[in-house]
Amino acid sequence: MNTKNDTFGIFLLRITALHVITYFIVGIITMNAFDYGSVFSSENLVTFMKPINSPWVALGPGLQIFRGAIFAAVLWPFRTIFLNQERGWLKLWMLFIGLSILATFGPAIGSIDGMIYTTIPISKQLLFLPELVIQSFLLSFLLFYWYKKPKRVFTIISILLACIIILLSIAGFLSLIM
């Protein structure tokens, strides 16, 4: 793939759409599989996490456009490293795992600092790692694949899905505040 002809707008669109989609799908699956409703209301997390019926939690997937934009802005100068090389998706995934999950600059759940500095038991912190690892894998792999096989249909479907997720998030937020 020749990234010299790539534009930041295309890169931004692809990362943001894929992030919104993978965040939503993996989040819904793990929320149900790991019973986040009960976990978030447990003694250790009740003051740290909003309940799953919070309007802000409903709006969360739609707000991921901002994180997608941050990812795009930060990764843009380095895109050739993970888009033009064989198994470049693996390099991007390891970057996400290392800097966004395990070695954050603050005590996020599942991070090294989270396990050291918070009172949240390690067993609860490890509960969230599958969601983070799977979502970051899907984002990395799908972005790489989209660049290797750029199909218009993939662009259309991704934009439509991201827009539907954003609209559902807004609708969920509005239904909970009214």
C-alpha cells in the first residue's frame, strides 16, 4: 500500500469509524458476558465507574469519535510503520497494548499502575482485560486489512455502522435524561 497518496482525512475516517464500531460491539458483548452491571455496582467499583444505566454510559460509544480522532492524530506520522509492513497490524496492536492498556500514565483499571496504586482487587482489574485486548486487536487488524484491501463497500458499511452507533448513543442518552 502506498501511504504517500493517503490523506489525513481518510486515515481519520478509517480509524475513527473502526474504533467506534469495535468499541461498541466488543463493549456490548463483554458487558453482557462479564455482567458489568453487577461488577460496576460492586463495593470496589461503585465510586469509580458510573452505573451502566447512566446517561453518560449510553452516550459513551458515540463519544468515541473523539478518541478515534486522537488515535488518528497521534498515529498519523507513524502510519507507514504499521500499514506498509508485513504483520504491521501486530506492531500497532502491541503499541495499543503497551501504551493504552498496560503502561498508562495513570492508574487505569488493568494497567500496571492500576494494580499498584488502586484499591480495586487485581481479580476485578483482570476482568476488563479481555475487552481491551480484543477491541485493540480488532481495531489494529481491521485498519491494516482496510488499507491492504481498500473496498468502497467497506468504507460505506463502516461509515453507516459508526453513524448508527453514534445516533443510538445519542438516543440512549436522551431517553435517560428525559
